[in-house]
Amino acid sequence: MENLARKFLFCCCFILVTFACNLARAQEEEDQHGFSYDENSPRGPAHWGKLKPEWCTCSHGRMQSPIDLPDAKVQVDPSLGKLHRHYKPSNATLINRGHDIMLRWVDDAGYIRINGTLYQLKQCHWHSPTEHAINGKRYDLEAHLVHQSSDGKIAVIGILYKIGRPDPFLSMLEHYIEALADTLEEEEVVGFVDPNQIKFGSKGYYRYIGSLTTPACTEDVLWTIVDKVGTVSRHQVKLIRNAVHDGSKMNARPLQPINNRPILLYTLPVDED
């Protein structure tokens, strides 16, 4: 009887933990003050999964992001095809989420289509240094364009940048980012913003299945990482990092295990390059 009671208690605990994990939101946390990127902090990346029951995937997930994209693991797959964007200008607002600055499109800003599924563009935010690495190398800034399908599936496009010439899209937003930082307000209305002004620089890309890189670390996220590294000025990286006033020099999650996940690469045929 005692063994039966223990088994029953174990099953109940397992069901409760699974239920809590399944309650994890499909979208990233709007208020990101509840965790830290400081690896020495009790709220740091190694502890995210213990801070809230619904964040348990951060610790126990097997398809976590970001990851390294090493040549030795990459499989070239021409069948992926070109990535087609169908974006359009829309009203947008800059939001200070505590650890990053997010540009959220208020109205319909268009979509991308992947494998027949339409993913609507929702927002864009930045991490420094880059969260993803290529052959073990991290760069200076990474932009994430977050999309969501009608049934709640998430697709994120990542663009990596190194220090060099200013990024034109960030140049357009600098005034608003400065205003957000100077006034310490949580939001700054930008007005119409055309996401087509975010330049990819290449039609080639990496593709893998991962997770959100902030709590609740929700998995089954479709990642597309542009294979060409763009440029951003040192001033722009500093501006967007300091604007949140969190006292941290970075907001990038440590690299996560690949765990035998396939990493695909699409490159243009020679006659189209």
C-alpha cells in the first residue's frame, strides 16, 4: 500500500510539473525584469527554469536556443527555397522590456511564408553580443524578427551584425531610442515603420528548430538565421544596450546544446548568386 501511495504521489507531481510547463506562453515575456543575464546571479540563465514553474522548459528543454552553427554540423538543403517576405509599413511602438528594446508593430505589418504557413510579423528586438554563433564566433549585435501564425506557432528571423558602418534601420530609430532612454519612459510611439527597411544582405540562411531565448524558453520555434553578417556602429550597439538602464553589459543567453538537431543551410545556386 505504501508503494502504491508513493507511485500515486509521483504521478501527481509529474502531471503538475508537465501542466505548468505547458502553461508557458507562446510569446516572450512583455516585462523582462524577472530574470537576469548575469551568470553569477541567482536569477541568471542557469536558474531561469527554477524561477517560475511555467519557465521549467528553460532547464529541461531539449531544443533550446541559441546554438552554434558549425560547418561540421550543417547540411546544405536546396529544397528549402528562397525566403520570401511580404512586409508592409505599419504603426509601431518602441517598448523598454527591462533587458532589451522591442519595436512592436501595432497593426498588420505583413508576413513571411514558410512551408505553406503564414507567419505574421509582430515585433523586432536586439541582443548584444549575438546570441547565435557561427563556427563558435559570436558577433556584436543580433536582431530578432518575431512572427506568429494564426494557430500560435512562432518563427524568428535572426540577423547578425559586426562593428562597422551604421545600420540604416537602426539609424532611423536612434532618435526614438534616445528619447526612450532620456525620459526613462516605458514606451515611445514611432509611427509608421516599414520592416522592408531591415536589410538581410543575403538570401542564404540557416534553418533549425529551437526555442525562444528568453523565459519561458518555449520550444518548437522555427529559426531562420541569415548567413551573412551585417554591420552596425559601435555607437548604435551602445545606445540600444544602455537605453534599458539595467546596468548589464550584455543581454545574450549562453549557447545551448544542439542535441543532434539537424541544422540546414540554404544557399543560392551558382547561376543565381
